[in-house]
Amino acid sequence: MHKYGNISAPVIKRLPRYYRFLGELIDKDVTRISSRELSDKMGLTASQIRQDLNCFGGFGQQGYGYSVQGLYNEIGHILGLNHMYRAVLIGAGNLGKAVAMHMSFEKRGFRLIGIFDNDPHKIGTIIRNIEVTDLDKLEEFCRDHKTDVAIFCVPKAAVPGIAERLYHLGIKNYWNFSHYDLSVCYDDIIVENVHLNDSLMILCYKISDANDVPEEKE
């Protein structure tokens, strides 16, 4: 049973935005804020903000608004950012290296404990103070370190075989940059897909729609 019941996907997707914005307010020494002030700064209605937060019990006080630090802590707790799930990253190429170097894993509920690749030129190199390990040693490492999550930064064609190995180890949580649809193969996994090309195409649509740009003809 899920802790917070059947919360809609749009509400869940807004939680990190609330968390990020509240963190910025803390950095500016703001101690409290009303839903109206939040709505003005975030481009949401005050009603939407109250509805979102009420899904988790509501955290405001009549006539006071929200404690910025308190709400920040509560949303962090809802997101599970205190868990420090152990993650391994598969693929030490340009994308994998960028993800390893620039993501704030520890502030987002995870600890990166291993990086794997099958390229002899990458094995043994150091990324984020972690030595890149031969992919052949994946099972041994994951068993020894009780891995919770795998991050895929490898070509689509490489995913099925690696995913099968991880799944048989009992690892069912994935952050997937590969464009391979893992949920088709495994219906009991948790996966967050990151499609950068899709995001870029959506941006293209929004620009074209806003400017009523005609199709380019050959």
C-alpha cells in the first residue's frame, strides 16, 4: 500500500519544483510565505498550491501561511530524500560522465557507489572519485554492496542484456536515459525515463505553436 494513497502524477511532478523553490527562499533568509505569494512567484494559482499540499495533509496555518523551512523539510520527507538509496551507473561515456559529475545525488536521495563500462579505455579511470569497473564484475559488485538502483547511460541496444542481469539480482529501480522501454519487459519495476530528444521536440512544438511558424517545404 502506498503511503499517500493515489496521488496524481502531475502533483508528484510538481513536488521537486516546490522543493527547489523553497530551497532558494531559504538561501534568501525567507522564513514564511503565503500560498498567494508562492503562486505569484511560481506561476501557479494559490488554489492549486493548497490542493497539491493538502494531498499530503496540508502544512499551512491560517493567518500565517507556510513555514518555508518546515515545508521544505516536509516535501523532502515526502520525496524520500533522506533514504540514500545506493545507485550504480552503467555507461561511462560522455552522457554517463556528465550525469555522474553534475548530479547532486546525495541531496536528491541517492548515493552513487559504482560506475561500470565494457570499454578497456574507460575501465580504471576515475569519475567523481569512483573507479570505473569492468561490466563483467557487475553482479559481484551489486551483491556485495546491496545496490538499490541502476542508472542506464548506454546505447539502447545494450540495455536488454544488462537489465536482465540486474533484474535477476533483484534490482527493480531504474533511472533510464537509454530510450529502451524497460516497463514493456518488466511489469513490476519502478522506472523514471529521461528522454532529452523528446524534451527538445516539445520545446520546438511550443515555439512553433506560439509563433505560428509555417512548415518548411522542400
